[in-house]
Amino acid sequence: MCGDATNWNEDEYRERILKEREVHTRNVFRTAWAPSVNPSSDTIVVASSDGSVASYSISSCISKLPVGVGNTSGQRYLVAEPNGFLQGHEGPAYDAKFYLNGKDTLLLSCGDDGRIRGWRWEEIIRSDVPISLQGNHIDSVLDMVNPQHKGPWGAVSPVPEINAIAVDTRGGSVFSAAGDSCAYCWDVETGKIKMVFRGHSDYLHCIVARNSTDQIVTGSEDRTARLWDCRSGKCIQVIDPEKDNKSKGLSSFVGCLTLDASESWLACGSGQCFSVWNLPASACISKTYNRASIQDLLFDDNQILAVGAEPLLHRFDINGKTLSEIQCAPQSAFSVSLNPSGVVAVGGYGGLVDVISQFGSHLCTFRCRRI
């Protein structure tokens, strides 16, 4: 006998299989530590491929692990329930950033629907709405949509996606990297476009703000990064990471950028290579090649953290020498973020977030629960 199929429910079975598949194919595209007066902030925000922007308590995740367990190979990962949940976008949410500190803090996100949305962080963390009913329970205070382009005979283009954002709190601006090959400067107060940066020949993947010099840096599918003057909107430097690469036909787009604290050093990820540039000197000082594509970079003082299409967190010195490699849970990682305490969060494939201490030990690994 193979079992009694009398009570078999095909619809329930199909729904369960689809939900399991969705969980395992969900991606975390960005992790961001919430601002806090305490340097060891406990809350992390996650932007995911289902369009959600959710917050999680790391201490709560750790408390739910079996005693003595942080992360071991092959274990079933903790499915964590968020503290706060916003259905931010129709389509994937690609980036999340915090704007300002204290009671005026805004949580910003952008996504495939071409929108930048912002919510008051205090409203999110103080909401008493049950988590199962959250999603659209808080009104956004910002909702900025990319412009559509007019074509012949009255045709209008689709709204281009926004792949990344950067903030300038002094100037009251949010910068966006869009799918129409342009970068935009948005006024936070009015929600209007202040400036458009044109010059790339293909869509943009990443953007960082160099606020000390009133500049931004963008990375594009056209395989270049560009440095822009925010006052004039003009490109003042073109960075070609693959300029001297003889196998340029095999090279990739500029997919990630990061600045150090002094905003003098730029790390630029392009395919399996990342290069480090001294911006005042307009000089490349090192190039490092990796086994897998690099998908996110971050400066930690004078060292560089990198993740990509392999389950590893790399740490390099500024000359590209490997200092450490730590196994992490996502088989492909799209985001690395650094807490002021030195704790690192790696997010990626399968909706997984791996939280790693400054000493390299795994504090916890969790899978983001869908609400």
C-alpha cells in the first residue's frame, strides 16, 4: 500500500510546493544596519526580491538558536520573523538606505518599479500592528517615480528601474542609479528631480555619494564608472577598470562601488576583478582577480570586504592581498554591510542573512520569513 489518497488535496499540495520554491529562490539584495546611539545596533533591514523591506532583531534570532549553535554546515536555517514588514515595491526591492538620525530618520528603498519610497523609521519600530497584518500599514512620506521617456508618435517608455540609491543629508538629496542609463538627484523636501546626470551608454548598477566634494560616482553596464560634479551635473572623470585588460571581451559591467571614510579611495567591482583607485590622483593603485564574480564591496578602515557568486566573505588589504576567507551561508551573496561594532551581515540567495562577528565566528544565520 502506498497510502490512502482519499483526502488528497491537489490544490493545497501545489500551493505548498510553490511556497517552498519561492522561499528557496528568494534573494536578499541589500542589508542595512539601523542607526542607533548604541554602536552595536541590534536591528538590520533587508530588501528582498519579493519587493519587501523588513527589519530583524539579531539578538532575537540568536536567542532562538539551539544552545551552542551559531551556524554549522548542512543545518536547517532559522526562519526568522521580522519585527517590521513593508511591502515596499511591485517587483524586487534592490536597495535600502537610512537618511538622517534620531526622530527624523527615514528608511528609504528603491526597486524594479522605478520608485524611491521613504518611511519614518520611528513609526516602523513603534507600530503595534500585528506582524501578520503589516505590509501597507504605514503611509510612505516619500514616493518618487522615475520619469518616462517620450518616443515617436506619442509612445512612452516603461518606467525604468532604480538599482541603487545614495544619500546626501547635508544637501537634502537622494541620488539614484536608473535603468535608463541616467543618474538622478532628488530633493527630499519636495520629492522633485533637481538634476539629471547623462553620459553613460547603458543602464546603471550602482551609485555612491562623495559628499565631502559634492560629487557622486556611478557604475554602469557600459563597463565604466564615472565621477560627476553635483553642482554642474557634468562628468569630470571616466574610470575604465578594464582599460588594459587584453581579454576585455570577457569582462563585465561595473556592478559595485564603495568609498572609504576619507572619500579619497574608491573600490570598483567589475566581473571577477576589483580595482582600487586614488581619486585625488586619478590613479589605479591595484587590481585583484577573484575566482567568482564580485557582487558587493565595502571598506573597513584600510581593508576591503567583498562578496560574490560563491559562499565566501573575503577580506583584502588595499593592495589586493587576501587576509581572510570566511565561509558564509548564501551560495551567492549580493550584499555585505558593516556594523560600527565590527559585526558583518552578508545577504543573498535563498533569502539568507549570515551575521558574522568581528572575530570571524558566525553569530547566527537566518532565512527571511515571508509574511
